[in-house]
Amino acid sequence: MTRGTHDPEAPDDVRRLEQAFRCAALDPALSGVLLFDLEPRLVRPVAGLFATILGEPGSPAARVPLGAATRDEDLWSTSRLERHKDGIAFTVVPGPLLAAEGPPPLAIVPDLAHLSIAGTRAAVQLLGSDVVCVEQPGLRLVDRPRARWLAVCRSEDAGRVTPHLLDRFPLRLALPGLREVPAELPRRTSPASVPLAVTGDEAVTRVHEILGPGASRRRTLALARLARALATLGGQREVTAAHCEDAARIIGIRVAGAPPPAGRVESEETRVPPPPLPRRDGPSRRGARSESRSRPSDEAPLLASGPARGVGPGPGVPAGVPYPEDEATVLREFTPLRNPWQRRSGPATARGPVVGTRRARDLRDLALVRTVREAAVHQRIRGHREFTVTAVDLHSNVRAPAPEHLLTLLLDHTCRGDWDWQDALTPFLQWAYTTRAALQVIEVGGADAPNELRAESFAARGVLDPRVLAALYRAKGRATPLAHGIEQAGRVLRQAFRLQGSALAEAWLVVVTDGRGNVPLTASHTGRLHGPVAGQGVEDTLAAAAPLAALDRGRLRVAVVDAARTPYGDLPFALAERLGATVVEGREGHGG
């Protein structure tokens, strides 16, 4: 490591973290730091260290948290209420990311995979840019971005983040082994006034040797700039090959022909990338089926399954590498920087969370605060004694689109065994992905359930949520509270139709089970068994399914995936009859 820039007694991960932060504070071209696999409890102390390095003694940099609910109005401009000689007036000033005074602000993203579209657009626009042009109502600004960014992401989620966003972070550190962060780091004099070191031909050649052929231009520039910052921090005027090797070790790239730094143990995944796991692709195993068993596409325009496309956990992502997206196989959103289209029937209604404002086209869903602020900016020009609001001041809310499609997936893990149900579920998951449907996953019979007598459920924004993939391959347990799962599915669907109203265009309920519910509904409600079970669990399942047949079948479609187990192979058909559902063949063979 570069001498004179780290505490020799600090853990290796802490030294790497400190050097990355100091390099980012020194060079605006290294303004983005992305940490992989950092424990959530460490986000706050790590951000505090970065803010301390960016700021002055006793005056850390301002922190700007960004998340799933971040709006454009929270980032680019803000209004101040000021007192003047002739009264009180609003003044529009640059937002927290565009602060021109004091230390550079620090934008903190605790989960990069769930950053809002507004936050994603801001990161793509600001990170790595020399000039930013902002045009907001009451504000026009052309300036050099000063903000630094600190983002956290899990390695398995890297495939879900758009490459436009990942490429904007030049500093990548994988910190799965970091457990403690010091309260503060030794204070050092910042060499910000010293010119950056010169990058010669030797350093450029070494950077290309480390990264190898085919490396992208952004990654090459990031490594060269990090080496330049290390040389500057070390008091050197020219970047050497050793600085390039130190820079590669900081971000976790193994340097060929050079031993790793003392105190650092490289994992096997870092030395040799693992071979890709075998794909699950292959011809469909669906055979002939009876008249009562039909494809879900016969009822709705689902995509045909065709060859299996590997639904489930993809190839393992090596741990401790700075570019896990190279090994990820998870699908990304097609248009990650654009809000999805909404289906509207009649005039626009006020539904969905507010994500911004725009000039009003009518008097529906007015943004009152923005309207008053816009009118206040022009009061002096208008010269009226009274506060006046004109038509050009009116602004309406911009709302995030409410989900128009919903997939409720009920998974009975006890019916799977050695059966891979991806062929049966692929059409439904493909439909949910192409329509950007919201998901509600209900699980019964899981091995790691907190209470095996009750069904567990969670809501997901889409099929790309890693919890969905984990649920598809969960180990089976002993009990099957199927009645409780059916009851929860009915509650979810009724709530969706009631809250979203006509905004919900289409919904699917897919039940994967063999029908053998061995937990009565009373036991699920109370959390304990009350005497012998016998067939009470099956009877309660059928009774809980009966009310679902009365739901709106113009928008709700129901399918039961038959596990084809013997004996009692007629139970899925009895359940489908109560639900008014289509039976989908799950597998050809019959297992016990």
C-alpha cells in the first residue's frame, strides 16, 4: 500500500476504505464509491467517516440520504423564506446536491438496487461529469458538481442495477468481512492544493496489463485515476507501476506477478473465477394432458414457456470482486431511467405516491405548496399588494404509477420434493416480468418458517426481487398450513381490488400444491394444534377457497399447478373447482 496514507495497525479493509475515501475527496473524478456486501448496521458509521474526511475538523460534510422515495424536488432545488424590507418572499436556491459553499455534500444510498428513478437519473447525470446544467422553475444553474457519492449494494443484486449507473462509480470495494469501523480516523493534512501527479507511459502500460485486454474505458480510467490520487497522497509527482498495483489491490483486483499485501488473505474466488454452473435449459417436459388440464395461455395472453430459461438462482457470483455484475445473470429493467406507462380510464386520478410536480393542465390533484411557491417568486414582478395566484403558477402532482398487474404466488414447498417446478412457473413469471407486475408470494411448508403452522408472505416490486428467487428453491418442511395460505391469498386480492380500484387491470393467483393440507385453520390462527387433525386441514382449505370464486373474474385469473402426487391425486382438482381455476400440469411422473 502507499506509505504514509494509512494506519498500519488498522484492519486491512479499514485501510482500503480510508484510502478510497481520501482519494475520492482529493479527485472529483473519483467522486463515486460503491461498497459491495457491507453490513447494513455499518452504513451509518462508514458514511460518518467519509463525511469527516470530506469536511473540516469539527465540521463534517452534509449528508444527503437517497432511497426508494427520493424525488426530483428533493435533489435539485429548494426554497427559502426570507424577510426583506418590503415583506417576506420565497427564494429558490440550489438543492442539497448542488451546494456551492462549504465541504462537498455526501449523497448516501443505503441500497443501490432500490434507488428511485429520480435518484438514479441524478447519479447518472452528476457522477463523473465536469459540468452540470440544471433548469428548474425559478432556478438556472451551470456549475461543476462537487458532491461525493457513497452507495451500498449486495453482490447478488448487481445484475439488477442498470450498467449506466454502475459504470458511474469508479471506486469499487467488496467488504463482506468488515465487522467494525473505528469511531474516527487519524486527522491528516489534505493535499488538495497540491497539483495531481503526472501519469506517464509506464503507468498507462501497467494499468492495461492489470486489467487485461477487453477492459472498458471507464474501468481503465478509474484505475489510472486512483493510482494518480495515491501518488499525490504519497507526495509523488509521477505515477509509477507500483501505484497502479496498489490501486488495483484497493479495489480488489489481483495483480498478476505481484504478491498480495501483508495481512490480506485472498479467497479462492479472487484467484480463479469459478466456472459457470450448468444451465437448466432444455426442452419442455410437458406431455399430453386431459381436457380439464390446459395451459394458462389458453385463458390469458401469457407468453409461451418454450424452452426453460433457468428460472431460479443463477450462477454464483464470486465474492470479493469489484465487478460482480460481470458474473450476474439476473435480468435488468428494460428502461430503468423512465417511469412505466400507466393505463388510464377517463381523467387522471390521484393515486400512487407523489414523486414530483409539473405545470397543471387542469384543476385536478393540484400541488398546493409548489403552486404557492411559484406564485411567491413572481409577486414582486407583478406589483400587486395582495398575494396573487395566476394560471401559470398552477402545478399538479406527478405520481409514481400504481401497479396495474398483480401476481399472487402460493407455493406449497412440501409438494415439491425432487420436482423442479420451474417449467410450470416460467409462463407466469415471464408474464409478471413483461407487464412489470407487483408480486405477493405466500409460502407454506417451508423448512425455515418461523412457525410451521402458519403461512408466511411478503410483497415484492417485481420478479427481479432476490427474495422471489430464494422462495422458489426453499427447502421443504413438515407441516402444510394450506388453508391459512389460501386465506391470506384471498385477503391480499380483496385488498388489492379495494385499494387500487380500476387501476388494477389484471391479476393472477397461482397455487402450486398437491392439496394435502394437514394443518387446520384454527391451529394456524392460534399457533398450536388442538387434538387429532385427520382431514380437517383439507376441509378448511376447500372452505377458505370458496369465497375466492366470487371475486371479479373479469380481471382475476386463477391457476392451480398440479404436483401429480399419489395417492389423493384428486385433491388439486377439488381445490381448483372451489377456486374456479384452471389446472396446469406440473410434471409428467407421479411421485409419492
